[in-house]
Amino acid sequence: MENPRADYHKRYRGKYSCDDCGKSYTWKPSLTRHKREECGKDPQFSCPFCKIKIRRSGVLKRHLIHVHKWASYTETSHLF
Ligand SMILES: [Zn+2]
Ligand SMILES: [Zn+2]
């Protein structure tokens, strides 16, 4: 007996690439989310300690201070 979910996956699995930035995704919903939430938005920053992706430098600063108890910006100020 056919599993309708498997069929769903077959139908939506493929190569979907963003026509604005060329980023490609296996799943169509991922591309839709990318276009809605990421594409053309502020560049992503990533925490040098835990590699979490953060969209805004101000949020990254807060993250560093609160999560990593980081007090000095000077050494990594080039990241901002
Ligand atoms: Zn894009
Ligand atoms: Zn972190």
C-alpha cells in the first residue's frame, strides 16, 4: 500500500535555488522560508564561540555578553 507522505516527499524533493542569491535547497518550503526571512536581509553573523547564527551584530554582542560572559569587544571587534 502506498504511503501518501512518501509521495509528498517525492513531489517536493528536488533542487530549488533562489533566483536572487543562488542559494539552493532540497526542499521547496526551505527556499520559501529563505526568501521570506533571509534573502536580502542583513548579513548573518555567527558567534565565534558556539557558531550560532545571528542576524544582527547588536544581538551578537548581547549573546556574547550574556551567554559567554564576554566583557571585552576589542579583540574581536573586527567581527562587527
Ligand atoms: Zn536568496
Ligand atoms: Zn555563542
